[in-house]
Amino acid sequence: MRSRIRKYTFTRSRRGGHAVVLRKHRGASGEPVFCVIAIMDRVQELFSASELDIRAALRLLAGAFCGVGTLVVLVRRIKSQREIEKKVRSARDRRTRGLLRSEENVIRYKETHPNTDLVYILSLSLSELTERLQEGSLSPEDVFHAYMEKMLDVNRKTNCVTEVVVESFDQLKSLDPYKDGLLFGVPVSIKENIAIKDYDCTCGVMTNLGQPMAADGLLVEVLKRQGAIPFVKTNVPQSLLNYECSNPIFGITLNPVNPKKTCGGSSGGEGALVGGGGSVLGIGTDIGGSIRIPAAFCGLCGLKPTSGRLSLQGAVSLYRGQKSLLASAGPIAKDVDSLALCMKALLSDHMFDLDPTVPPMPFNEQIYQNGSRLRIGYLESDGYSQPSPSMARAVREVKALLEQAGHTLVPYTHLNLPEAFHNLMVKSIVADGAVSLRKSLQGSPLDPTLRPQVAPYFLPLWLRRIMAFFLKPVFPRAASFLKASIGTGSVEALWRLHGENEDYISNTIALWRRSNIDVLLCPMIGPAYNHMYCGRLTSVLSYTCIFNLLNFPAGVVPVTTVTAEDEEELRHFKGYSQDLYDKLFKEAVSGGVGLPVAVQCVALPWQEELCLRFMKEVEQLVKQRNK
């Protein structure tokens, strides 16, 4: 029987309809069977027609998701920024409350102790002060309030204090068990990155706010066991890697000698407070000159010991694990005997018991007091950065004084310092390509004093390579800095860098042996800069950073002041490279008449007592000359 065909037509209309013909026949069971081919064609046509609509919808949906995501990120960023701003206000308010409480306590004490001669107390050296405290002719309360009042005055002028340790008022009442301590009753100021229980260690970075330390740092604990009273924490640069003392939390710290000048950094708050007379002893840290520069800029003595001679437990770093260039903790004070007394107090069984990694080497008083003649190497310049006229003159004058006193002076030259500075020192501190530094600054606005220094570190590594290549013919030193900032790039290269550092140390010690010298006399960066130059002048750090690379103990002693003749000579300063760095250095140190100038005294590793003994000799000879 012939199958019957029925035609179903969907007529194409003017509105764009479609026509499909379906054939129907009866199968073996008599049920109608439609050819699915036509149906599938129809479905395909429908999907093809709607494909553009689906794509448009997906694009719209993706755009919506992106918009929502961006909005979420923006809201979170705004929220995070507001939380940080709230923490900044809280930190500043806490500082204000602490300062007000200190002022109220001083007023009450003076009212109840009208006969206390606070000015006399401030005139005493640390050695004289401890002697009178231990014999009982002065009370810890008198000394504490004398320095608290002076601290308030110095802080108003320099903005050097970040926190008043309010627990110090209670500690003052419970000192009797520590009466035999070498620093009994002595108020001591502490750099902001050294832990004190219940206080932040921000390192000048906003994201570290609101994270109080769970315990005292080991240095603070040892000071307390020796009867000292940590009474304030002092300001630091943002990230600690600058020698202009300024950060977005607490602001800029000024030089107590001349507020138009920087106090130096990173232990700048210590330099300003001790230099202004608001503390008799300060504790800082040093990874490129951070104790020595503030001491020199503020007319003080400062010591960077061999790394490891004093414990760094509780000294907070933003670059934890960086072992290529070693940091040290050390004292800042007005005279060398104060530094020696502090080292003697710290190098005690208290430290050796609390930190067994510190070599149990008590302070050797015999070496410090030894008066035998020394064979002294000296240099007027490091051959990389031309010293200012006053820097070079300071070395010449001290050399002459030492020779007159019977010491032997022999010329000395660093081993290939330009290459060592870029390829060892700078590369060591940013071996990771400055990744850690960038991370530490996230969430914080860049302080204007730091921005010029770190701006290149935010460039991609490939761009730094290209810029270094094109800068090399016209600005070789800047090109070398950029190239070094790329870092090592691999663990193998980092180990190779460590090996090169070790070779440089070994070769330098061999040079000392061949020269048969006991200690080294060399220039110290100075005088104090005008503001806003430190971040643009990392080149001059060759004078200080070299001894962090070598891990040699190094101290500074003020020996003279800038004269009008120095200033006149500076007018003709060109610099060795006659590049932008030399031009900036000339501008930075200009207008320095009357500012202190120091020299640097250096010894071999673990010979802090010999270094201090050499510093003491320089100090005494200068005092005798100035009589």
C-alpha cells in the first residue's frame, strides 16, 4: 500500500517566519513516524538565530561580574585604608596621652621635690650618674624625672619620641632588687624597632600598627636586669632603609643642633633625643650606618659592634632572613666611656643565659684601659665618593694628633670599593630584587623622604635592566645601582654572592695583616644634610656600609665642627665622578657652619674593646687640643 504523504507547511511570512516540510508515514505498527532530519534542521536554525543574543548576554554577565569584583576590591581597599587611618590616629593619640601623663608627673614631682637640682643631674656623664645612683647621693626618682622633663622639651623641638613607656613609672618603684646593676636607676631610650612588651614595632610602616609585642626584646630585658629603666621609644624612617628620619605615622624628626638639618637615620630618634640631652643613653641598630650616621650628625659617639656580639632577639626587621648584609645593635651616648659602660652591662651572664647563640665574651676591661701605642691605618677618602672638606680635614687633624701622641699612622686603601659597593653591598640588601621592601610598603603612602630612593624598585626587572644599559655611558653610578637592584635571581646566584662576600672579608683581613695595623681611621659622612637629600644620596653610604659587609666593629667620635673655610672650599667641590650624586652631595651639606663632624674608628671582628679604646684615645686627644 502506498504511503500517504501529508504536507505541513509553515509559510515564510513578511515578518521573517520559516517554512518546514514534514513527511509522515505509518510504520509497521501503524504509528506515524516523522522524519527527524527536518526537526533537527529547525533546531539548528533556532540556535543559530539566537547565538548572537547568547553571546551578548554572556558579555553583559561578564561585565557585571567584573564591575561587581572591582567594586568589592574598591570597597575593601577603602575599608582597609580607613582601618589603617584609624590605627594611625590611635597611635598618635596614645603618644599624646603618654606625653601628657609624663608632663603631669613631672609637674607633680617638682612641686613635691622643690630642692631637686634637675639641671645638675643632666650635666652628669653616664659614669658619674651611675656612681651617684649606686652610692645613694642621687635617687632614681630624681634622675628619672630630670630626664623625663628634658625628654619632653627635646621632643617638642625635634619630634623624636614615638611612645612613652608608661610602665616605666611603675618600674621606678620596684628597682631595689636591681640595686647592684651596672645601670641602676638610669633612664634609657630605645629605638622603635626594638621590642618592648605591649608596644608596637612599626618600623615606620602603617601595616605594622596595632600589633603590640608579646614580650620585651632581649636587650630590653638585659637592661632591666641591670637596673636600667627603658622610658621612651624613638622615631625611625619608613622601612628603616633610609637615613632621613621620617615616616607617615609620626612624621619627621629634626636635628637638635640645627632643625633645618636632618638628624640622620635609621636610629634618628635616638640621635635627636640623646643629642638634645633628653636621654643619657640610647640603644639603636645599624645595617648600613644607622647608629653611626645619627651619632655623627648630632655630635655624639656611637658604636656598631660585630654582628652577633649583642643579641638581636626582639629587634624587628622588615627583611627577616636577610643574611647577606648583617645588622648590629649598639649604644649611642655623649662620650666613649658611656658606650663602654653600656657594652659592659650588656655583655653579662644575663645576655649569655637568655641567648646562648651570643658568644660568652664578657667585656674585656683590660683591653679598653690599655694605653700602649697603636699602629693605625688611615684614609682620607674611600675613592668612590669624594668627602666634604670638613670630612677630610677631620681625618687629617686626628691623624696629626695621633702621631704627636706617639702612635704610628700608615696609609690604607680599601680593596676595589666601587665594585664592592654595588656588586656586594647594594646587591646584598636587595638580593630578592627588592620584593620584601615593596611588600613592606604595601598599604602605606610613601614618605616623601623615601620615595626617590625606592621608586626604581617598583619598576619591572626587565625595565631596570634596559634603563641600566642606557644609563651606563652617561651616569655609570646610577646604572650600577639599578643593575644591583635586580638582585640575584636564583638561590645559586645568592650562594655565589655569599661566597663573594666571604672572599672580600678574607682578602680585607689579609690586607690588614700585610699592613700590620691594629685599627683603622677613616672619614665619617657629614656634616648633617639639609632635609630631603638622604633618599637621593645612597652613594655616600659607601663610607659606612663597607663595615657592615666586613662585619667589623666601627664607632664614631665627634672631633670638630664645620668652619667658614670648609664652607668656602665646598663652593669649589666637584666630586670624583662629577655626576648628579656629587652635585646633590654638595647641596646636601651646604650651610653647615658650626655643625659637628666626626671620624670613624674601626677594628677587626670581635674586638669591640679595642675599637672603643681607639675611640677613647681620639676623644681625649681632641679634648686636650680644645682646652
